[in-house]
Amino acid sequence: MTGGFAAGRSLRRWLALALVLILAACSSDKPKPTPLETYAPAAPAAAVQQAWAARVDSIKFPLGVVARDGLFVVAGSDGGVVALQADNGSERWRGQAGKALSAGVGSDGRFAAVVSTDNSLIVLDRGKPLWTTALASRTATAPLVAGERVFVVGVDRVVHAFDALDGRRLWRFQRNAEPLTLAHPAVLAAYKDTLLVGQGAVLIGLDPTKGTVRSEVALTPPRGTNEVERLNDLVGPLLRVGDTVCARAFQTGLGCVDMSRNLLRWTRNGGGIQALGGDVELVFGADSSDRVSAWRAGSGELAWTHDRLIHRGLSAPLALPKALVVGDLEGYVHLLARDDGRTLQRLATDGSAVAAPPVLAGSTFLVATRNGGLFAFTAP
């Protein structure tokens, strides 16, 4: 009897997940993107310039790029992984996971971890395959590599830790939660000596050596009367600025947590499916209609809203000292003014959608597209 109940519960969970995926596919019939506006271009001395370009196989999975120690580490859908020097695009190392990927890439500059479509966690050491292990569930979140450990969270919200050198499983963390899960990048990040993971709308702090709970803060309260309405998983990647971390809860709200005191600083209602960007002054994000907003980082007060990129399929934003960067479904890179959101510059790539949040290393930021284009830009 117990086994039958467990099997039924598992079936309901994966049927619910399938429903979410079907709904996501249906949502592809969206309104037409807002036409690109005309704007006064920035003076040449103040304009962002393309530094270099490269290419990998197409990027069909979330979070294909990570920046570490002056390198961009990039994974393509075919399993290729490459580390490029951020300032000039020169290749430092290249490797092949040997399988098509569903998530990637996590890297500390030496070790790189990806997850394949057949649920294999594959780790490379400077491009050379090191070890592979099977995972129990699908993974849509890039692994985290830190402290010679590899951390993975599946769409079932179960967190695993492995030794980066030999693949030995160190611990497993699971807690009871809503049966409906989200096939979308989740929160998996490091804060000092604590591993931060999302469990629904709750930010959990784990001991990375043991997998035991150190802290937990709810970003938004549960809402709705059914499993679909209550779906509010935290969306990755996490935004960290000093002791403050900020995240969006899927389609329900966003907020910031003071990790030094384990307290919620502020939270605001607001639909959206993409992660946040920002810095010590402002937090940026786009809602489900691609309306871009900025909030005061200290208080959550709304600073401005930009509604001229509606339905353009915006990426998560990247905050630069003088501008905000977002990519869109036609491969355009938009630079918006930090103070009011007006358009400063527009950069073209290869015409395919921007596949991951723009990533910054030093003064160079990288934009990756669905077709595998890698476009590096530098700001004056």
C-alpha cells in the first residue's frame, strides 16, 4: 500500500511538471514584439564597442556562460565546453562532455560541470573529462563548482554535493515541498562559507560540507488555491551584492535578503520569469511582459519603469557602472540609462535570441545567442 501511494504521488508530480512544460510551450504564441524605437545614439567616446566574437554549438539550455578569474567558460548544446580569455577571446582550454546538454555550465576556472539530457553530471578538469555520475532527475540549473565540490539541484528540488576530484557523493538534501516543480533555472549560489539554494520561494542556507540547514528566509508568502497558482520557485541566477542577495520568485514577486542578519530587507509584488540584475544602488528586472523596472536596492522603492521593449523576450539584466544591459529575442543588446531607463545604445549580434544573461568579467561583458554566437563588448 505504501509503495503504491509513493508511486502515485510521483506520477502526479511528473504529470504536473509535464503540464507546466506544455503550458510553457503554448505560451510561445505571444503578441508581436514592440518595434524598435528610434533614439539619439551615444557619442562615439561613450559608446560600447565590440571587442571580439567566437562561436560554440547552439545554446538550447539555460545559463550557458559563467565568468571566473578573467575567463568566460561557455558550454554548447552538443557538449562542447570552452574557456576564453575575457579581454581578447583567446582560447585557454577546450573539452567535450560527449553528450547533448540540458544545463550548464558551472566552473571555478579549472573544473567545469555540465548536465546532459540523459541526466548525467559530467565534470571536466581544464577541458579533460574527469568523471561522470548519473542523477535521479532532470536538471535545468547550471551546477555550482566551489571549494573543490560540485553542487547540483534537480527540478525535483533535491540538492546533491560531489567531490570535484573523484565524483564521490558527499551528501544529499531534500525537504517536503509542493509537488509541482518548475523546469527553470533555480537558485544555487555561494555566500561566504554557505551554500544558498531555493526551495520554492524559500532561500535556504546549507552547510556545504554536511548539507545541514543553517538558515532560511521566505521571499514571498504562498498564494493561490491550487498547485499551479502556488508555483513560486526562486529563479536563478541569484544577485549578490556584498551581504545582500536578491531574487525573483516565479511570477509572484521579488525581494532582497540581508544575509549577515538572515532577514528579509524588502519584498515587492510583481510577475516575471527572469532573474534580477543590479548593484549596491539599484535592482533591475523585467516582468512577464518585458516591462523593465528599477528598484532602490536599500528600500525596494520603485525608481523607474521602461515600457518600450514590451514582448521582446528580454534576458535577465546586467548592471554596468553607466548602463543596464539586456538582450532580446532578435539578438539585439540594449543599453539603458541607469537613472531613467532611456535607450542609450543598441547592438546587433547574429539575429537569434540572447540565450543567457549577459556576463561581466573585468570591463568586458559577453552575450551568448541561441545559434551559439559569442559576442564580447567593452565599455569605455
